[in-house]
Amino acid sequence: MTSPARTPYSACADEGTQLDAALKEVGIDAPPSTVSVTEDGDIRVTRVSPPLLTPSQAARLTRMVKAARGANGRPDDLRERNADQTRRSLGPNAGKRTDGSGRPCSAY
């Protein structure tokens, strides 16, 4: 038996449900998220609209996110580690115009 096709609307609705559950899990009682569908030219855009939070709920969520990021308020090391790995893999000429062998090229 095949499963039904997952539409963009149902995918966004699932993500909204997960967001609502996560908010409820940390003790923030907010209205449910909504899914909006708009058309931009010929393209249909499906978005999750998170619930509107009161100022005290927003402040509480901000404190939780900052605490989760670490005591120093810096982002987790994953983003920095990936950036360092990219810099190392590209070498010293990263972002510079080079000829095919990696030497800087000034012919432009």
C-alpha cells in the first residue's frame, strides 16, 4: 500500500504542529500556528505563520533560547565549525579569482 502524497500545505501544517507542541512543552500556552498560501506571480508559496506571542511569552522564549545557546550567548559551535572546515577545504585562495592551478589571476 502506498502512502498518500505529501503536499506543501500538509508539510507546513506538520511543522506548525511541531512548533506548537514545542512551545507547549516549555510552558508557553499560545494559539495554534496557521498555514498561509499566497501566490507570487505563477508560484504558490506555502508558509507557516507562528502564533503571536505576548511580550512576556516572547521574553521568556528569548531567555530560553539564549540559555540554550550557552552561557556566553554565542551560537553553537556547529556553524563556526562548518565555516572553519569550509575555509580549510578551500585553502588560502578562497573567494579569489585564480587560474586552474590555484594561482591568483590578475587578468580580469
